[in-house]
Amino acid sequence: MSQIEVQIIIGNRTFDVACQQGEEQYLLTAARMLDIEAQVLVEQIGRMPESRLLLMSGLMLADKTAGLEDKLRAAEDRLGEMAEELRELREQPAPAPEKVEVPVIPNSVSDTLAEMAARAEALAEAIEEKAAS
């Protein structure tokens, strides 16, 4: 692959940087990240020597990167713990099925209730007949 020159701007200063063809977007993205840090310094401190601006911007970006790496490591550790917990849960035997008891009314009780209902209806009819006469 051939190298090409890309112009980048960091802290309001232009630099010509060489990169492999096809990697321009990566270089521009990295330069944009460095420029964001440099702009913060320019706004806070004002003009400073180019080497100091690049050093401080790089250190600020490295600090952010280190913080993100710590968060990533913590997230990976938590993911590992959760994966281990999931593996343990999958390896456990299935819980014993719960015994569910449904109350059943014995047939004799149903028959007795039906008989009592029939007697009550017969009494009601008898009372209605006496009342009608």
C-alpha cells in the first residue's frame, strides 16, 4: 500500500501527516479526539508552545482512555461473574416439581347437596300451592 499525506488540525494548528492509503479516516478520527483536548487547553490557558500543547492534549486523552479501560475491565469482570453464575445455575438439577393440591368435593357431598336442593324446591312448591288455595 502506498502512503498518502493528510492534513490535520490540532489546537488551531495544521499538520501534514502521512498514513497508509485506506487509513485516512482512522487518522482523522484520532486527530479530532486530540484536537478536542487541545481546544480545551487553548480556551483555558491560551497560546502555548506546540510541543507543550500536544503533550498536554495527549496526556488528557490518555487519562480519559485509562479511565475507560478501567471501566471496561470492571465490566468484563462483572460479565465473567455473571457468566459463571449462569453456568452454575444451568448445571444445577432442575427443581422438584411442586405438589399442588386442589380440594375435591366428594361425590357424596355433591349428591347430598343436590338432594337437599330438590327437597327445598318441593317444599317451596308445596307452600306455593297452599298459599294459592
